[in-house]
Amino acid sequence: MGPGAPFIYIMLWIALPSAKTTAEKLEMKGEKVNINNIEKNIKDELDNLEKKVRDFDKKMTKEVFGSKFQIFMTKCVDFFISVITGIFKFIGSCFGIFCILFGGILLFLIFSFVFSGAEILFQNHPMVEHVCSNFFNNKSATWLSLFIGIPIVAIILFGLRLVNNTKIHMNYKIGIFVLWIISLFFLLNSAKYISREFQEEAKNTIIENIITESDTLYLSMNDVDRVFDNAFDFEGFKVTPFEDNLMGIGMQLDIVKSKEDNLNIIKEATARGKNKQIAKEMTEGVGFEFTLEDDNLIFDDFFTISIQKWRMQELDLTLEITVGMVVFLDHSLEDLIYDIKNQENMWDNDMLGHYWKMEKEGLTCMSCR
């Protein structure tokens, strides 16, 4: 196409009349004017018109209704998110306030312990000097308070962060954590020191012969109503200061057949210490008394610890009686007898208040039938 083609096209567009009728449009396309072509041309124009109307409808729906629906859904989602966020923030704030109050109360108790309670616990309690003397002091109380108090401070800081997003510099966090590790180290060191004082066990057995002409013994125990305000309770054994010694409660009495036809009381004391020798010395400080008045054998209701240290001292008593001898078990022995074997297979408490004869096979009840 030459350079003058656009000019010729414009001149022809001005000179030629526009096609208005269907026949004229067919003539301009170079097609024959007949019924089929006219029908086809009309159908094409209707299809084009329908397509334009459909495209216009889609465009208007998308621009008008689509944008409004999108805006509406966006607002709904934003509102839902804001509601959920608000609920979680409210719950977090309530939990944060609880952490602050709870931690504050615990922290107050810790400070009270450091400045007043520690002295009572580690110095003034009567049993401390006997149980853990030289183990604990006010410094130990301080380390214990730090070990417990630092996690409580962390709870308070966590609560503050939930309430108003308070943040702590990382250096402070590291410093507090290091201090907590140091307190843990000192406490573990103290615990290790204590455990060494109880690591070895020793026993000491004393046999005392009893001489009596009676073939019947009435066994009982001093029934004294004692009040132990400052007793230290360990696995059923109670220890408390008594005059210049320690008083132990919780002995156990067994009754067996004598191996040498003698009437004996066997006292077996056990204790712990840093080594076997020290543990043995602790057992030698255990004392126990009983009284024989005619045919009445009366046991004390306590044993004494003359060495001013508690190292888990315990005392087991065994009464050896000869075959044919009879013993009567008084009800006062309720807390003393333990696991006495008998031919009736009776429990310890059921044996009280009855006469028991030592046969070759063992104890037999004489008053149970």
C-alpha cells in the first residue's frame, strides 16, 4: 500500500454514502442481495446486540454490586477480627492482673520470710540446732528466697506485659536469670552438705537380762499425756528437745521365743552419720529405760538421745521370753507393739488385753476362747 492510501481512504469515506439498510450493507460487502443473506445479516446484528447488552450488564454488576459486596464483606471480616482480638485482649488483661496480684502477694510473703520468718525458722526453732545446725543461716535463707522469689518476679513481669505490654531489656533478663542460677547453686551445695551427714547407717545392739521368779509378766507402758509443741516428725518417729537431751517417740516392741532360755530385752538402735564411725557414735547416744516391779514390766514411752544431733535415730525393742512363760499385754502398749507373730494370727491391737503363753510353736492366746 502506497503513501497516498490513507488520503484516498478518507476521500472515499466522505464521498460514499453510509449503508443504512440491510441491502446496502450487503452491497458494500460485495454479497448478493437475497433472502438468505438478508436473514443471516439480521441474525448477526441481533447476536452482536445481545452480546453488547450482556457485556454491559456484567460490567455494571461487577462495578456496582461487586464492589459494594466486597466492601461489605471486608468490613464484616474486620469487625469479626476486632471482636475476637478484643476478647483475647480482655482475657489476657484479666489474667495479667491476676498474675500481678498473685505474684505480689507471694513476693510480700517472701520478703516477710527474709526479714522476719527466716530468723524464726533457721535460728529460733528448738529443733533446728539439732537437725541442721551449721547448715543454714540467714544467707541460706536469702538464697532460698531468691530461688523462689525470682520466678515470682517473672510472673509479675509477665502480668505487666499482658496488661500494658511492658517490656524488659534483655540485659536485665540475663542478669536475673544468672542470679537465679547462683541461688540454685548455693542451695544445691547446702543440700549436698546435708546429705553427706546422713549417708552412712550403723546399728548398736544392747542385751539386758531380766531376772524374775514369776512365770507371768504384766507388760505395760507409762501412760503420760505429753504435748509436743515443737516436735520434729519423721516417718512416724517424733523428736523434740527434752531437758538437756532429745526425746524420741515411736519405738517398736516385738515378743519372740528366747534362744538361750533367758528373759532378755534387746535394744537395737540405728542412726546415720557422715561415716560409719560417726553413725556408730550416734547410736551409742540412744538411751531407753524400763522398770521391773515384781511381775510388772513397765516401759518408758520415749527414748533419749544424749548427743545433741538428730541423725535419724530409731529404736527397736525385742522381748525374749522362755517357753512356758505367760505375758499379759496391757492396752497402754497400743502404740508400742508392732507385728508380733502369734499362733492365732491376730492383729497387734487385737492382742491387747489378753494373756499369751510362749509355746514351742510361738505365742498362744490363753484368754481368747
